[in-house]
Amino acid sequence: MGHLGFSKEEVFKALAERLHKNPVGAPYSETLMKILKILYTEEEAAVGSRFPGGFVTFDQLLAATGLSSEELAAHLENMASKGLVIDVLRNGETYYMLTPTVVGFFEYTFMRVDSNLPLKDLAELFEAYHHEPGVPEEFFGSPTKMFRALPYEEAISPEVKTEIVPYERAVEIVKSSGGGALTYCYCRHQQEHLGKKCKVGAPVADVCISLGSAAEWLIRRGFARKASEEELLQVLEKAKKFGLVHSVDNVQNKPAYICNCCGCCCGVIRAINEHNVPSIEPSSFILKIFPEKCSGCGNCVKKCQINALSLIETEPGNPKSKKAHVNKNRCIGCGVCVTFCKKEALTLIKRDSTPSVPLNKKEQMYCIALEKGRL
């Protein structure tokens, strides 16, 4: 095979270099190398290092790797079963793509319980890698975001409710998909292996929603279970009871997933809270506070997953004059706080400028690659 004559370290370094060529890359570090050596065999690493960009045919991979058809087919099947390769059928032909880091094998590793993997070790390595210099920025720092906040529709002011577009309606996104899949919350699952529990008590199983072709692939490869439209809508309602942020694939057409995120476990929101990286595209709405209705109870402050709210004394030196205050540069317009305000002192209104949302996944990845100079 093409990796003969190269040391194991060189093979895995070549894989890391290939992964970093993706729009969402993989900054090199010894921690990353440890992760790759657990997930990939040396032979699989060699195959991965030679993958062209995007989706390619089996014949293209034969030419790129120099393997026999039997060897390549066996490697691709095993890699796909581990979430290291994505295989899809188009017009009667199978196409393959090397799975990126995010959204990719980082998530797939913890979407299910896999007794073949040392999940505790991987959880610790993932946690360390996510906190290494440059990694949060690589994953989430591009101007074009991977994720976008969906507003709770009931939190939107009646005066502007008619202005919400279909791709910002969580219920509409689910209904238009005709069903999908449910998986473990990979973030909370990872945190469990670190001995940590979600501070809001959010569930781990059957809480992350996948849609369309992404759901079909996850089901086929055993990462998710099929779920009806009704089940998916029930998950959205359940998530609201815990005050979770609806985080969707940042595209207008055919989003692949809707996650229900907490600030203590979710990697995307933790990038905001722990690294001050603006990791999620806000909705086109923003919080408005009615001071005359606010009692200063602080419930909204506790429920905000990104620490965008605080209590401020309107009369200096008078603790009883405290009112809720929103940091508009931080608010993502999710509406979680609105639904927990008993005084009806909060609502969502339209932002002055509407965030730009890519039409589809191809445009999203093109924009991110362009922003990073990887075209």
C-alpha cells in the first residue's frame, strides 16, 4: 500500500494534515494525534490521508490510494461503520467523503454507546483538544457559522411574529422534513464520561435531532434511531422545559440537524462561555426588556445559557432597584429567558440587521473555506 516506507508517525501526521485542509480543519497537536491513533488503524489513516476533497467515487479512491478493490472496499466499510467516512448513494453510485472533525467524527464518537472504544479516554482527549490554543477558533470562529440559534416562537413579540421566516421556525423545519432520527446528545454523553452531569438536568438520550439524508445515513450506520415527526416535535417541547437552546445547521434549505444545547456541556455554547468565541449565528431576533414589569427576580439570568443577562441597580446603592439587563452583543435571540419570566417583562423583537444565512451546505462550506483561505 502507499504508506509502505513511511513510519506510523508520518502516516498519522499525513492524516492530520489532510483533515486540516477541510473548511473546518484540525489544528495539529499531540492530543489530536492521540485521538486519531485510537479512532483509526494505521491502514485506515493511510487511506484517509489520501482522500480528495468533498465526495468522490470508489474509482477515484482506487486511483488515489493504489489499493486493490477488495482492500479499499473493506477499509471504507469499516471506516464508515466508525463514522470516519460518510458513504451516500446518488443516482445508483456510491460516493465517499472523509469525515471532518466538526460536524463529524467528534460528534459521531459520542452519538452512541460503543463498547469497542475507550470512551473515557476519548472524552478526556476531546476535552483537552477543545481547549488547546486555536482550536475553538478553528471550529467555531469563522464569520460564517456552522450553527444558528432558532428562536422559541412563543417568545417572539406578537407585533413581529409574522416576520419570522420558515427556516427560523423549528416546528416548520421538522414538519417539512417528514421525520428524521434521534441520537444521544454527544456533548452531554462526553461530559458523563468525564464524571460531570448537566447542571440543568437535561437528558442525554434521544435529544439531538437529525433530518433528511443526514438522518438516513446515521440510521443506516447505527448512530441514530428512526423517529417520527411527532416524536421530533415532542423533543422540541421537552427541550423547552429544560431551557435548552435550539441550535440548527446554519443553512436555509434542508438543515441536517437541530441540537438542544445547554451552556454547561454543549461545545458550541462553551466556546462562547469559556473562550469568548462567537460560535453561533444569532437568530434575527433580540431580547427586549420592559423595566416597568421587571421585578428583578433574576430568574432570566439563571436561565440564560450564554450569560447574556445580568441584574443592574437602576438606583445606585439600592439593591431593591435591580432590573434585568441584556448584553445585546452577546444575546443570540433564542428566547429561552422569555419563557421563564413570570412577569412577562421580556420579549423578542426583530434585530436592526438580519443575519446572513447560507442557502445550503455547499454554500456554507464554500464560505468557510474562502474565509480561511483554503480554496
